[in-house]
Amino acid sequence: MGLKTVELVKSILLTFLVLLSLVLTFSIWSYTPNLQIIEEKPVNQIKLGTDKVLSDVVKPYRVIFSDDEGLRGTIGSEEIDELLSTLANWKSSEVGFIQGDLSSQMINNMINDNQQVTLFYDAEVPLSIFNTLHFLIQNEVPNASFNRLIIDWSNLSAENRITVNFVSTNNGTIYNTDFTINSNHFINTIIQPSKSFGKYEEIERTNELSLYVPKDPIELLNLTYFIGEIHPDRFKDILFIEPSIVARNIESASSERYIDGMAVMTVDTNTRIINYVYPASESINEISSTKLLKDSYEFVNDHGGFTGDYRFKVMNKLQHVVEYQLYLQGLPVFSSMTTTKISTTWGDNQIFRYRRPYYYLDANISSEKNIVQLPSGDELIESIKRSKNINLESLDEIYLGYYFSQRNENESVYNLEPSWFGIINGNWVRLTPEMLGGDEYGLE
């Protein structure tokens, strides 16, 4: 084969390879794979109940008015909600520190001064949380908290100005801010409606915060409710990272345990209480009160866990604990046979412990209502003073509330009986005539 022939063959082969490369490149560029469309399945967020706004959970349990006519107050939810809705229109520039060594007597004097309105909270409310709920304070609020909000309206008529004092009875601190408002609007929306509230009496105690009780005898309805239950499996699906690998063990007739090797949830079917613990998240790191309350509330609310009128009741910042108390018709509910609280312990950016009831108040049996007469606050205090079982000075607070008990064993019907309750070192005690030492209130 001659040299020219060899060169011709090379040229033809090179041309073929170039054309083949172009064809392959075009094929790759123009290739459209026949892909099957994969539809994303929506994540089913499990909800036990309806969402609650934070202002429904962080609420005062009592409001007391003090003026020339004496003390009057209310524990009614509707009346308190009306008052709180009025605060939402108030605007201020800043909150200032006033004093850090308030005595109990100084706080008592503030509450009882003329032209004051006091909102009582069970637990310390962070100022930053309260500002997001009600006021509009333009500058940054201090890292402080309060459990008594005292509105001073003594300068209203002269200056169209009121002063709001944020008082902590635990820390002895007071912060305040001023608001310029319409005096007629304040009188018509806050002061005038309070004229129909019941009269209250201050119960003074030596070197202690005063107690406040209604003067008139109390009439409340004894209620009967069917209860419903949320199956513990639903909590398993909410709380465990991979519910499908969780093992359920029946340990006794009234005890069950759910476990996945990392977390454990125990179920007491007698008391209808679940207790979930995730040990790996336990933390001793400091958490601000604002973050602690916010994280706790969001955790419970994200799965609709406020399955009744649960209200912010306790905060233990050191132990990362936040508790919510069940209320019904404006009154706290207490029980010796189960819990009426939701308790959260926050860990390392997630829940560490979650303890709560898995029952809920379902339907009121209206045909079984009857009126219960309770003694006035004055009569109750006199009985306490004579009692050998309880010391008036040891009481942190006195509440009207409901005592929750099962009517008959193996039935889902429960009674809610109106009663007086005392709080001592965070624990409740039912102030019955038997407990106070007499067959009836006021009798030995």
C-alpha cells in the first residue's frame, strides 16, 4: 500500500471519529430520561387538641381594685380577658428599674393604696414575654420578671397618665413604666365595669404578704363531667424519634412502658398519667426564664397538648421546670387521685421530661348540676385561725377551686366539687371542715 493511500485511510478514519463524537455529544445533550414523577407526601402533624395562643396560657388568676369604695375583685375569666384586651392598646418608650429591696409590707401597701388595680400571677412572668402579649414597649425591656402587675391610676384625671408597676414578690424588685392614655376610655372600660365585682378583704399577716378573700358567701355549681382519653400510642408517635421501633411492655395491670433504647415513656392506667424521659438531653446549663417559658409552651402547643384550659402555674429556672395547671370556669382544678398539671423539664435544646394526664374533660352532664354554698373568706379565715391542723402564716395563697374525683369505680364520670384550697410551699391542701377541725366552717 502506498504512502498516499495510508494517509487517505487515516483522514477518512479521523473524519469518521469526529462525526461519531458529534453524534454522541448531541445525543447526550438531547437525551430526556423517562423519569416517573415522585409526589412528596405531606407530613401528618399529630395534634391532640387545638392550638392555644400564649396569652390564653399566661393569665392572672385574680384582679383586685382598690379605691375610695374599698377592695373589690374578680376571678372571672371573661372579666379578666376584657381587662387584658384593653392593655394591648397601650404604648410606652421604656421600662425602668425602681427598687430591689421591697418588703412584704411595702408590697401590701402598694396593692392597697387608693386608685390601684392589681393583677395576680401564680408564677414569675418574664417582662419580655409580657411585652409581646400585651404592651408595646419600644425600647428593649430589662431581663426581669414579675408576679404582681399594679396599675396606678391616681394621676389619671390630672395628667392622663397611669403608671404600671411590675413587682416580684419573690425577688423584692419593682420596675415601672408610664403610659399616656385617654382617661375617659380607661374609666369606662376598666373602672366602671369593676363596680359590679364582689367585695374583697385584706387578711394581714405579720411580715408576710397579705391574703385576699371575698367577703360574701360563695355559691358555685357542683359539676359532673364525662372524661375522654387520648391513647398513649398517640403520645408515642409524638414523642419518640422513630415510633416504629418503640417496644411496648405491659408490666402490670396498671403499668405500661414504651422504650426505644434512648427514651422511655411510662403509663399509669389507674391515674391516667404518662411520664416521658429522654435521659441524653438532660442539661444543667443555665436557661433564661424567657427562653424556658417560650420553649416549654411551644413544645406543648406544637402537638396540641393544651387539651383544656391549662395555665402557666410554676417556673423553676434552676431545674428547668415549667408547669401548667388545669382550670375550669376560671377556677383551678385539684385532685388526689390523678394529676391536673402538665409538667415539662427542658433539656439540651429539647424536652428532657414530660409528665401529664392523658384524660381530658369531655362533656358536662348538665342535668346533674347543683349549687354548693361555701363560706365567705372571712368565715374561712376564722376557721383557719382556730384550727390546730394549719397555720395561717404558713399559707402562700388561698384559692376557690374544684376538687376532681371519680364518682364510681370503672366509670368515666367524674365530679368537680367546689371547695377552698390553700397553697403551702407549692403544695395544695383542701380546706374542708373536717381538715380544719369542725363539722362545719366556723365551728370547733
